[in-house]
Amino acid sequence: MPTIKVKLRKKQDTSYGIIISGNCTDNLPEYLKKQKIGDKYAIITDSKVKKIYGGSLKKYLRKNGLIAELFAFSEGEKSKNISTVEKLSEEMIEKGFNRKDAVIALGGGVVGDTAGFLASIYMRVGTFYQPKAVFMDPKYLKTLSRNQIRNGLAEIIKYGVIMDKNLFTFIEQNLNKIFELKTGAIEKIITRSVKIKAAIVEKDEKESKLRMILNYGHTYGHAIEKLSGYKLPHGYAISIGMVIANEIAVKKGLLKEQDSERIKNLLKKAGLPVTTMKKPTKKDLLSDKKRYGNILNLILPTTIGKAKIYQEKCQ
């Protein structure tokens, strides 16, 4: 599998590689030593991943001569807050971690966001702090339930809609293989998704404009997620958000009805929800972290494979 380079060369080179390969984490100790990343390592994860992989990763790093400690917080979106970061920081201080040490995020979205923010502010000031490398090991997907596979697949379908019609079509034609975690199908959709995001991030590292396109389905999705008390998984909420965005795009004459239905049908076939009992109000949308004042940036598809940023004022 390829190593995808995210090129972020400005005053400081913050480029990093994304390694996608079965058992790639076996090479992690050698990589850390060779690249001289950190004197010791704070493994940040959530309570669920900790039980499955946390202890074994810490033990593996130590077995290979590295100093590592494990820090965990309660799983779920509810833990994505400053209190969690403060608690982790205090625990790292107690264990003697300093600015020369490194943070390893072990897990998905919430873990990555939390660990990334922690790394950016721990004994320093910062908001954008890029990783030295990202390891993606498809074997870890085997411990996920089908519901969690659907949860992640929603975001990959998103990439197909906004940037890659071929990826969208591949998912349509290979859903069974994807849910069976067939190596070829899984590596293909992960690799393509990473390449799409890498290309966007290279052009817009700090989300000034282009990178907003990645928020397709998220304006309404975030509000739906919040209205559910965060009981609805993120990908499920984004699925509903995509359907709502499509309906808006059709009404504005930006998207053909048949394309809207095609997207909706794929989401349904993937086992994802496409309707909600309570549609968010404009007031709910104004609480979205992606808004600017009373301006909402809606990401609306114009066809499968292309999308545009549409600004709408909320009174």
C-alpha cells in the first residue's frame, strides 16, 4: 500500500506521511526511533479502545526499548471538551512528560481531535499542530461492529459525493465486500479518501475556504447529533445531514433530483438513516461550530463528484 504525503510546506515543513497497510503498527517502534520523534510517548485513547489495544501497544513499545505511558478518557463525543484535555495534561505532568516528548493518538475521531489539541497546547501555545506521521492499519476494523463500520462509511460516501464520482460508484458496487472487510475493497476506499483529504488540506491547511467542502452534511448533521444528546452516532447524523443538504440543493436548482435520490439510496443500502423525527431549526444551526456570525456555510453538491460552498444568512 502507498504512503501518502500531505505536503504542508510553508515557513516550516509540517508535511507528514500516512501509512496504510496491514500490521503496519508492528513497525511503529522502529519508525519512532529512526525519525527521532520524542524521548518518551504518551498514548492517548478512549476507555473502549484502551481495553482492546491500549495495554498491548504500551507493552509493545516498552518491549522495544521505548518509554511509554497510557492515558485514557471516557469514550464518546461527550468527552470532546477542555475538561478532558485538562485532566490528560495533569496526568501527563504527573508522569513527567515535557515538550520533547510525543503524543500518540490511538483511536478515531474524538481521540484524534483530543490528542491533537493536547499536543498543540501541552507546555506551549498553539492551535494547528500537525502529526509527524499517521498509521492506518485496516486490521483494527475487525473489532468494530457493523454499526460502527456504517458510521465510518458515511464519511467515505461523503468524499465520493463532493470529490470523486468513481469512488461513489465503487461503493455502490462493492457494499457487500466493504462490510465483509475484504482487503482490496477496504484499502481502496481508505486510500482514495485519504488522497482526497490530503489534496484539500495541502491547499487549505487552516480551513479558510476550500477545506470547508469537507463539511458536506455536517451543518445539519452537527445539529442533529446535538439534538439527540449525542446518542446518535456521528456518521448517522451526517448521513441525515447529507440528505437534507441534497434536498436544499435540489430546491435551489443546483442538483438533479435523480442524483439526490441516488445518494439517498446508497446511504439507505449502507444501513444509514436518511430521515429525522426533528429537523433542526435555524436557531439549532447557529450553534454549529462551523458558522461565522449569523452566516452558515452550506456545502451543496452540484452533481455526484462535485460540490460548492453556499452561504446563507440566518436571522
